[in-house]
Amino acid sequence: MGKKKKKDIIRLERESVVPILKSKLIETLAYNFEDSSERAEFIKFCQRVECTIRAWYLLQFEDLMQLYALFDPIHGARKLEQHNLSPEQVDAFELSFLTHLFKVMDKSNFKITTDEEIEVALSAQYRLNLPITVDKSKLDKRLLTRYFTKHPKDNLPHFADMYLIFRRGIGIDHISAYFFQAKVNTIILKTWRFFLKVTGLKRLFFGKSNKQYKNDTSQPVEISIEGEQDGLYVERIRIEKMKLSIDKLLGRITIQEPTFDRIIVVYRPKKTKKENDRGIYVKHFKDIPMADLEIVLPEKKNPSLTPMDWVKFLVSAAIGLVTVISSISIPTADIRVIFAVLSAVICYCVKTYFSFQKNLVTYQSLITQSVYDKQLDSGRGTLLHLCDEVIQQEVKEVIISFFILRESGKSTRQDLDGRCEELIKEEFGESCNFDVDDAVQKLEKLGIVCRDSSGRYSCVDLKQANEIIGITTEEVVLKATEGDRG
């Protein structure tokens, strides 16, 4: 076999979240009922399922919101003073809030990013070309350390004592442009690397390769630990990996990067001597390119010149100095040659500096965009969104699993799981790792399925299911409202 071109491919895990709007799901499945009365029963069933599941979570969500009110960064400090709580009581409420929050995160199918996932995500560059780091001195370590000491979790990231990054969903981002400066920089970088390799100076500058994620691998790397046999494979298309032909060098090109569909960051700033604030920040972002994940980091340091930029400065200065000294030592030194060398060195240093300034402007633009375009909400708004997401996902799982049992008859969990995923793929063109265990548990709790001795599940008919669930409070209120209008 010939040598294949190595590609930067990421294998993405199929997630449990059902990526379909509830209204579209109900409308599409309702069309499968030819009889209008059955269609009406199905719509009533969907409405009663949602009202019932919403009632299940009502008290839990109320507890979550009441606890967060004590740690809201804006009004929380005042409410803590009004309650006159002891430090021990505040500590207990903090842990209780985080416990409720992480349960809602889990039900919403958000997962804590691991070190391996972040290493893969940040192993490339997309729009952000500056090294961004967190100012650890500005972040509190006590809150999360106390929580994970009491509620240990496996495979936590190394920064889990300061902040957490939750992720859910995958997308793809494209940018089409000429990228002239990036193309020139890529050509210079490749030429520089070739020069170092030929002269043997590569080891002098970079030493032996350490254990890091390698971009130049023909094998796909995973963005998550849990493996699925049929995950989604996405290629990172980057300028530095392209073969820059004349057409690509002079024309528009398209670069591509997988994105995290939703990101939630949880952290607490470090208290100052003048402040005793115990506010907990919960920020919600959307469509964040994996390679630009740094833009969601809390308490970022102002970027500065990279070590490579300093190396360029020093090497250029050294080359210029050696050239000037060697030229001066020659009796017949040409002042024009010396001037040309010095001009080239100065121009290169100026070019490096202005490249940094351009990257800094791009960074500031991305940060502004993350605040206005990428940030969905924060604090209470994020929690309300999470609570609604939990209900929507639970309702969709019940509707899909009940519909499949009604259509296909008795099924094992494995068969039901496969058929639900098949329905989502065929009817809506989407794929997910359907959480059949959670769906069956809710069906059993509603009392509308039964299991035989062989482990197969079957459901009651639609009319009986509606009778078992019963009239909901919303229906009673709706009838009373209609009666008042009449």
C-alpha cells in the first residue's frame, strides 16, 4: 500500500441527548395514527406525560433555585446576611447546592470534561492563536475541593479544585476566507522547521519529544472515554495541515473544526480581604470550537508573547549580531551588507511583534463575541434552562419508547434500545445513544408498561395509558379557564 496522507481526525461519542424538538417529535409521530381519535389520544398522552414529569421534578427544582439564591453573585451575599447563618450552615448549603446542580447536569446529559478530552481539544489552533492561561490566584479552591472530598468522582480534570467545564453535544464550525497571513506564516514555519531538521538544530531548540498528544497521527483520537462502535468521525481541516498549491495559496479556502454544542462553566472567584462574597458563577455557552476552548476559561490572564516568539527575537538578534561582528572584522567590510542584514533582522522582529498585536486583537474580538454571541446565559437563567432541558429530555424518551412498544409489541430492553435509535435515525435523520434504561424506568413509574418472566416489555393501549396517568392539574385549570370564559 502507498503512503497515505495523514489526517487530523477526531472520533466523537454518540451522546444520550435526543436532538429533536419535542413539538416536531409529537407532530411527526402523530401522523402515524390514521384514526383521528387515536391521534387525539396520543396528543393527550404526550401532554399528560409532560405535566406528570414536570410535577415529579417540581420540588427538586425549587430546592435548587432556593439554594442558588443564597449564592447568587449579585444578591446572594445580602440574602445570607438576612438569614444570619453560621459559617458551618453556609458550608452545608453550598454542598447541598452543588449536589442538586450536578444531579441536574447529569439528567441533562452534561458531562465533566476530562484532561484527555481537553488535551485533544486544545491540540490544534483554530481562530485563537495566543496561549491563554487561567490566573489561579483569582480562583477559590476550597469550594470544589470540599465537595469532591465528600463526593469523590473518577477521572476529574487537574483543575477540578478551581473550576469545572461541562460539555454536551457536538457540532461543526466552518470558516471560509483567504487567510493570506496565515498561509505565509505556515510557509515560513515549514521552511524554518525544515532548516532546523537539516542542520540538526531541531534537538537544540526543542529537545526530545515529550509525552504529548500528537497531531500527526493517522489514527482517530477520541474526545471521550466511553466508546461506541459507531461514533461520529470529524476531520479537523487546518491551514498548517494543507498542501498549499498555487490555487489554495491565492484563493479562498475553508477550515473546519468540531465544536462543543453546549458548555457550562462552574467556579467561584477568590475572596479578597475586603470581601466575604460566596457567590458561585454558572455560565452557559454555545457552539464553542474545541481548539478555542480557552475563551470560556474563568479569570483569564492577559496574553503575552509566546516562548516561540521570544526564541524568534533572540535567534534573530543573535544572527544579526554575529553577522555584523563578522562583517566588521573583515578589512574590506561593505557597509551596505551590514545595513541590509540589520534591516532584515529589525524587519523580522517588527513583523513578529505586529503578528502578536494582530493575534491580540483577534483574541479580544473572540472574547467579546463569547460574551455577546456565544454566552447563552448565566446564573439563575442557566439553571432554569437546565431544569427545562431535563423535563424535555425525559418527556421525549418516554414518548419515543412508548410509541415503539405500541408499534412493535413485546420487546427486550436491547431490542427497544435499537428500535428507538432506528426511529430517530429514519424519521429525523439524527443519531443518539438512546438511554433505554432511564426511559423504561419512567414508563414503569408511570405504570403504563409491564414486564413478563422472559424480560420482555409491553405497554397498555393509549386510552388505558391516559386513564392510568389521570387528569392533570393543567387540564383542570384549563377547563376552569374555559368555563370562566363561557
